Amino acid sequence: MPKPRILIADDEEGIRESLSLILEHDYDLTFAENGQQALEALRRASFDVVLLDIKMPKLDGLDVLRTLRKAKTKPPILVLTAYQSVELAKEAVKLGARDYLPKPFDRAQILDAVRGILHGG
């Protein structure tokens, strides 16, 4: 059985590396450094979950969500945001994100959130 596919879109290399260490064993990961790369990846392939940062260069997470709103199908999206951006995260949920997690996050939070999305939670 193939591993579920996750797109991780975050401009911070350290966050991408942390998420990779947490998720690489059980999931097939693809990375994007900005919103534009995330949209390109989503056009090329399908994903089971997207982990999306709000504040990114070129195209931020909210713009990605606005673009995806127009798409016929879109994967469930979990927004990752710095604590001071909780209001933006709430806006992201209004735009279609499934949920959000504040940064910094821990291993258990990420795994629980991803598993919850994949198993219909």
C-alpha cells in the first residue's frame, strides 16, 4: 500500500527539516519553499494532506487558500503559524483550511493532526 502523500509548504528550512524528521517514515513527502511552489506542486500531483505556512514569500498561505478555493478538488490543509498569527490562522480556516497548529509544535501535535485528517477526524 502506498504511503499517504503530504505537501509541506514553509519558507523556513528548519521547519521543513523538523517536519521531515517527524513524518518521513510513514509518509511520502514533497516540499515547497513558498506559496507559488506549493501551487505548482498541487497542479502536478495529488496529495492527501497539505501542511501550509501562512507567512511565505512570493505567495503567502492565505493567497494559496484563495486560489485553491476555486479548484474543483483540493486536499485537506493544515495551516502552521507563529503564535502571533493566530488571527491569520482563523482567517485561513474561513478560507477552507481544515485546522491550524501554532508554531512551535511538537512531534505528537503534528502526528495527531495529520492522522486525524487522514482518518476523517
